[in-house]
Amino acid sequence: MSQRFPLKPLCLLVLQALAIHAHAEEAADSATVAAVAGPVQTVEITGRGQSRQVQNINKADLAEALPGTSPLKVLDKLPGVNFQSADPFGAYEWSTSFSLRGFSQSQLGFTLDGIPLGDMSYANNNGLHISRAVSSENIGRVQVSQGAGSLATASTSNLGGTVQFFTLAPSDERALTVSQTVGSDSTSRTFARVDTGLIGGAMKASLSGTRQRSDKTKGEGGQDQDQVNARFVFNFGESNSLTGFFNYSDRKEVDYQDMSKEMLGRLGYDWDNYQPDWQRALNAARGQFSGNVTSLDDAYYSAGGLRKDNLSGLILDLNLTPSFNLKTTGYHHDNKGEGHWYTPYVATNAANPLSIRTTEYRINRNGIMADATWEAGNHTVTFGAWGERSDHTGTRAYYAVTGPADTMYYLSNPFQIDWKQNFITTTSQFYLQDSLALMDGKLKVNAGFKSMSVDIAARNIIGNRAAGKLTAEKNFLPQVGANYALSADDEIFASAAKNMRAHQPGVGGPFSQTQTAYDAGVGNLKPETSTNIDLGYRFKRDAVQGSLAVYGARFDDRQLSVATCAGIVGCPSTFVNVGKVDTRGVEAIAVWKINRQISWFNSATYNDSKYKSDYLDGTTLVQVNGKQVAGAPKTLFSTEASYDSGAWFARLGGKYTGKRYYTYTNDASVDAFWIGSLSAGYKLKSLGFMKDLSLQVNVSNLFDKQYISTVGTNGFQARDPNGTAQTLLTGAPRQVFLTLSGKL
């Protein structure tokens, strides 16, 4: 078992270290500190000039988060955002849940420097999670659009908003940046980045490496990752550039046991899988239970996920004339992944009742995008196209085991394969938009549309899962918006957009059904569509700035995937069309800059998302009309106080998440909860041969709250009257980390 880092000794150590450095620097650098002290950098909440609700998280926010933290977790304080994870970094993908205004992660769009990341789901078929795409230290900015994302977003899943990540460019100055994090559960994260600086006035490059090792917060096993990020920029001509990049990630994570409410009451929040107790796992597989265990599914020996990714590309940015810009991006992504589960349902042989059940993933995708901007008087015309071909294969296999061993590697030679499918997905998208500035720029109006076509050819190689062809196509998905400046500090905005989510290949899509079920329902299968409306007001005063927005969304042909058995058994899901879903909500955000050093951030959300019709599960009527959408809390509230003197800094935050239902009929839910967090530290301009030296402490789950974090890990069910659905994960207990970083 891993050991937790004790809170009190670490805090004393940090305070003593900071006090020593503060005393040494105070006399020599007091003038410098006073000069650099200024207003605390906070999230950009205004999105001024935008016709949609938009916010940006900047580098200052990202830098004060725990190194290695998923940027999705940093976004959790924004209005409309609900992020959950079972680990303190928010990077454990099986547990990661992210939603905007009730839109689940699979209904949003994600890009990195414009390159599509797919929907970033665990069993992803057309992308990869941001935590694998790039090291968190190399992210410079994140833009969130809670309602309708930009027409140019390369996504076929964004029924709702979009999240766009932007990496830090190589620095013009030569530098070696190093960072070391240690803390709870034997965590060690090492990050190093070399910047060449500007060479010959034209070329610059960066290369970084990351190594992270961390034990789970309970149970046995680690969550480890190695990453390499390389990037170059070549500037030529009049503001033209060629950028190339290569990102590599190798991630291995041992899973936590999925829980039910009944299990939490019987086994407690600290319950996990049996590893390293191999004999107990064998006994349980034979029906010989011990302790409070009563079933095969209360625990397994172990489970885990492996992902290996290569993401590369070239970006050519040309200013062909003073008023015309053309940006062309080509990219490649390949992925190898396996999800392991020690199963008691399929025996290796008569002597050994266990085997390793895998879900295996292979992705090979290539794409190209072209985006153009033309300035013509008071018109700004943007248009572009995106095309991608993705080759994805999914396999369910079983491997023999002989005893306790490290099996966190890619397995070969299975003794049984249940199914194997291949999907070729061809995507094409075009968009056109005109933004018009009127009344001396006070009124900005934009109107445009995108056209999308996604073809899936599914081939069944082994087993009885579905094969066939599906096309999702909409030639006219319009978007309109307006922004009017009432004054230099006040503006109102409005937007409306129509979106479509294409059918999904892979483990969770309609082809995961049996061929019989697919054939029976394919005639009525339609892609999900939505209509989003945003209305809002932004303001800025000397000390306070903020925004207020009301919104509505209408889903049509909402598809529900209904789990039909325990996740480890892997039964085909049932897909049902529940017709319309209506969402209504209001969200507010405000920052009060109390003085030059202190700032207070607040955001609040009320979201009401309801199914509007019942559905048939076979011949059984499931009454969900008027029920709250599963997994979507009605209320969210975030607050954060920040202090930054130029040397000392601190952030104290809290997040409230309201009650969430995890069944479609709303007969089962998890309680609301508050979670606190703290980051604090001291920054030095220089110390010996080091510069920009920073010592920082981060504390997650500050008050050590017991709570249920992620719901729906094994899907949602219609009902759970006895609280036995194993689709919940508990949140991480209090964790403490110390980071020392600087430049050479």
C-alpha cells in the first residue's frame, strides 16, 4: 500500500523554506517586488466582442495548478462546467467526466491548436485525451465556449460547447526550464524543457520530457506516464510561419474498483480491488467470499489501462496579402491501447478460474484543414474545410494467467476472442461566416453555416457484433450572433446555432449492438441534433467585472445507451431514441479585484435539463418524460480568493456540485458536496544561477471530504431501486504536493 504525505509536516517544511528565502531576498529585492506587484491575473471572463459565452483560462491560472493536472480540472471553476475524477490530477481517464450545461463529454468538441481530439472518451475511436496529447506545462491557454462553439471547430460531436487548447510556442530566449513535484502517495513528477531561443532571427524550437510516477490513493498499483513534446517555428517573409510538432505519450494506469451505493454502505469508501491478495481473488472467483464481500463483482484482482500515442503535424500560416490569411494544417495520430480486467467470468482453465479480459484499441487517422480569413472593409469573412480518414479497430479478447504478476504491458496470443471490429470513418466539413462591424464598431453581427458529412463503414471480423454503413450528413447547420456595446464597459450579446453529432463507431456506438438488434433499429436511427440559444450581458467596472447569461437548448433524436449487465461481463448495450430533451439555464460570473494583490472570483450555474418523452426498451415502456438528464447537476457554484504580491501568492477555492441522478428514471442519485483546494508559494526573480525560481504547495480536497466523484463509469441504467449499479467512483482524499521549478 502507498503512504500518504502528512499534511502538517509538509506545510511546516514549506513555510520554513519560504521564510528563509523571503528573509534573504527581502532587503535586496524589495524594490523589485514592489515594482512587479500588480492586479492578480485571473480568468478572462469578459470575452469582449464575442456573440457567445466565452472564457479563457490563461497561463497564470494553469501555472498555479498542480503540475500534471488536466486543464479540464482547471476549468471546473467556470460557470456551466462540471468536472469529476477519482484522482487528484484529473488525468485518470476511466474516471474523467466533463460536461458543459448538461452536455456530456461525448457531446462536446475538443481541439489542440485546432487539431481535433475527438470527444476524448475513455474508449475513444477518433482522438485522444488532452492529458496524453501534451504535457500540462506546455499549455498556454484554454478557451471555453459553453453554448455553441466556433464554426471552424474541427469536431463532429459538439452538440454543445467546445474546449480549445493552445500550446506555448517556443521562446525567443534560450532557456532550460525544470520542475520537480513530490507529494502524497509517492508522487514524483519531473518536467524539463529546452528552448533554443531565436536562431538567425527566423528559427526557434523547444523540446520537453515528462516523467510521472504516482501510487493510487487507495488499493495497489500506480498511475504512470512518460511524455515527449517537440515543436519548431520557422518564420519567413512578411509574418509567415511554418510550425511543426511531435507529441509522444506512454500512459499506464491501474484502475479503481467501480462502486455502487449498496457497496459503499457495506464495504466503505476505502474499498478497492484485491491486488496483491491473489489467493483471495481466486477464492472469490470460486464463490468463497470473505469479509463483507457477497458477490463476484464486489472486487476483481486488478484492472488497468494502457495507452500509447503519437501526434504530429505541420501548420503553414501565410499572410498572402495585408487582408488575406491562409492557414493550412496537416496532422497524423496513431494510438495503441488496451483496457485490462481480471475477470472471474471466463476461466483460464479448470485449475484457474481467472483470466485477463481486454478491450483493445487501434487508431490510425490522418487529416488536413485549411482556414482562411479575408478582411474587406467592415466585413471579416472566414471560411475553411476539414477532412479526415480514421482507421479504428476494437477487439475483446481473453488471456491466460497463472498467478500474481505485473501484467501492465501489451498482451499477445489470446486464448479467446469474443469480437473484433474495424471502422473506416471518413469526415468532411466546410464552413463559411461573415462578421460585420456597424455603428463605428459598436454593433458586431456574424452569420454563417457549416456543412458536415461523416461516413462509417463497419466490418465485423470476429463475433456477432454489427457490421454495415452509416452516414450522418447535414448540408446546412446555421449560426448567427450579435454583440452590441452599450458603453465602453457594458455590452449585450446573443447567438443561436444548429449542431449535429455524428454516429460513433467503436465500443460505445450503435455498432456495439448485435447484428440483429442493429438491423431492427437502423431504419429509425438518426444523428442527434441540437439548437442552442445564448443571451447575455457583460460589464466591467474599476474593481468588478462579470457576465450574466441565460440559455436554452433543444435536443432532437437523443440517443441513450442503456447498460444491460455488469461492466466486466461486456453485454451489448441497448440503444434507444428518447426524442427531445430540453435544457434551460442561467449562469453568472464575477471577479472583484479588492486591491492590487487580492482578487475574489465567483461563478454560479442553474441548469435544468429534462427528457421530454418516454422510450421503449423492447416492449417495456420506460417513463422518463420530465426526468432530469442523468449525470447533470442542477446547481454549481465556485468561489476562489487569490493573493499575489509579486513574490508571495496563494489561492483558496471551493466548488459546490449539486445532486446528480445516475438513472434515467431518477430513482437513484448521489448527494451534493463541497470540495476545497489550496495552492500557495513564493517566487524569486533569481537565486544563484537559477531564475524565475518558484516553490509551490498544492492541496486538493482540502478538508478531506468523502464524496462520490464520477457517475456513469459503466453507463447509466433505467432504474437502480436497490442501489446495486456499479457505476460510481469515489473522490480522492486530501492530497498534498510540493513543486520546485525554475529556469537555467
